[in-house]
Amino acid sequence: MNNFLGAMLAKAKNTFMQSAETAQIQQEATVSVIELAEFIEKHVDANMVSQFLLGDFYYFYELQAEGINYYLEKKHDYILHLDASIEDQILVSYRSYRDKEHIQELFSFPSAQKQ
């Protein structure tokens, strides 16, 4: 009887821990490329350079915030290129020519960035 209660208690504890882990994963912040680009553009510390190239204006943004390095290239409102990295770890690598169909998909990102 004592072994049966111990086994039931262990199973209940294991189930509770799995549920807690699942809830924590679901609470992670998610963001799209569009939202991340808006964050970079509107951030007060972002450095923006515009250049007239090939008959049009292109905008280049660089930002370092909370240990994350961001780089964004745009042509008008069209996102051409977006990178976010921490030291040698790439968090986001978006290229319009390759990833255009994924621009609105949500992906995990450090929660401090999505505000």
C-alpha cells in the first residue's frame, strides 16, 4: 500500500512538473519580423542612415539594446534584411528574397524586446 501511494505521488508530481514546463513555454514572448522591424525603427538609440541608390531611397538601421545587436535594411516600408544576434548566436536572420512568405510568422524572442 505504501509503495502504491508513493508511486501515485511521484506520478502526480511528474505530471505537475510537465504541466508547469508546458505553461512556461507557452508564456515565452513571440514576435514577427514586422514587429521586430518596428521596434528597431522606433527605438531612440537606433542609428539610421538613408542613401539614394539605384534611383530610390534605402534605409539602414543599427541598434544595440539589452545585449542584442540589430541590423535592418528597408526600401520604403519594405523590409529587405533583418538580423538580430547576441555575440555569436543568431536570433533572427531574415532576407526578403528568401523568407518573404514567413514575414508574419511568430517566433520566440527574448521577452524584454516585445513591448
